[in-house]
Amino acid sequence: GAVVSQHPSWVICKSGTSVKIECRSLDFQATTMFWYRQFPKQSLMLMATSNEGSKATYEQGVEKDKFLINHASLTLSTLTVTSAHPEDSSFYICSARRLAGYSYEQYFGPGTRLTVT
Amino acid sequence: TQLLEQSPQFLSIQEGENLTVYCNSSSVFSSLQWYRQEPGEGPVLLVTVVTGGEVKKLKRLTFQFGDARKDSSLHITAAQTGDTGLYLCAGARAGGTSYGKLTFGQGTILTVHP
């Protein structure tokens, strides 16, 4: 199967600082990647769609100035949480989309646990 | 908004029992994917179903896509403790500006007791 990595796997930062999370597709090129947020024992909530070479599209209610997304290459998308606050603490997961036959499949990274103190 | 209702949300069974998880929607999906997720890790893709009425088997897991591509089920036969985890269904949106995005069900937390 396709492999997607995320870095870091966990990070602790102080309130007001910024944190960058990287998402890489290791064995395929991904023109589209997605960023999700997940709360304990809950499903995934889509935050934004990251498109290589163009601006990300954000879901309703997600602040684009707070969650900066850059998709500079076909294998790398980054999510920067700016001016982090404790309420931003969460599990952030990225996925990369790959065409499989006549449908797209999404492969997920292992997630990044962000704790803002 | 395309919603995907997943049930049950919690399932606690004994090893050896069978179980079924359901995902239902009033909308049509171009494909539907099932994932399994363990705590602190990302979801792992189990299967993708594309054709209405399609049935796929993965060892003790049987996945079915409804004829109208609006619903799906996951059946596990003779559950094992290693099956414990969060199961997620996700439907791929058919078209428009949401093309390719996944709509996730609420998830089913399965606990299999020895």
C-alpha cells in the first residue's frame, strides 16, 4: 500500500508560538492532500484540501490565517498552526490522495499530537 | 451536505462473536472506503468499494456496498482481540467542488474481549 509520513509525531509548544507539521507521500506523487483534525474517540474532521501549486481550500469554520497550508511539491504538504492556543491542542492527521483504478483512495499519515501549554 | 450515518457507535463483544457495522446515507457516493484506526495512529485503509452491490472479503472481514451506492456494511466473523479499534467508513463525494473529498461516518469503537 501507499505510505504517508508525518513529522513530528508529537509536539509540545507554548501558547503564542507557531508549529509546522509536515506530511509526505513517500512512494507516490500526490497533487492533492488533506488535513484533518481528530478529537479523542471521535471521527475525523476535514480542515482543508491542499493542492499542489495552488492555494488550499478550507472547510467552513476553519481559519485560513491560523492554519497555513503549503503544498510546494508533489510529495510534501505542510500545516502551520500560527499563534497556537491551548484549544488548538489536538491530533492532526494528513492524507494523500492516489488514483486507484477508476476511484481515488486516501492514505493517511500516522498523525501528529499537538499539545499547547 | 452529504452525511454518513454509522452505527453502532460502540460495540463490546466477546472473542468469537460475529458483528456488523453499518453506514447509511441519503446521498450517492462514487466509492466508499473502510478504515481501521488504533489509538495514537492514523487510519489504515482496509478496502474500497466502487460498484453498487459489490462484495469484498478480507480474511474474516466482509464489506458490502449497497446497490444504490448509498450504504455499506462491514461484517466481521469470529472476532478476535486484535480486531479491537476504531472503524471508520468514508464516502467519496461524487462531483462538484467537493469531488474526491471524503465524508466520514462517526466511527465505531469496537472492543473484543478475550
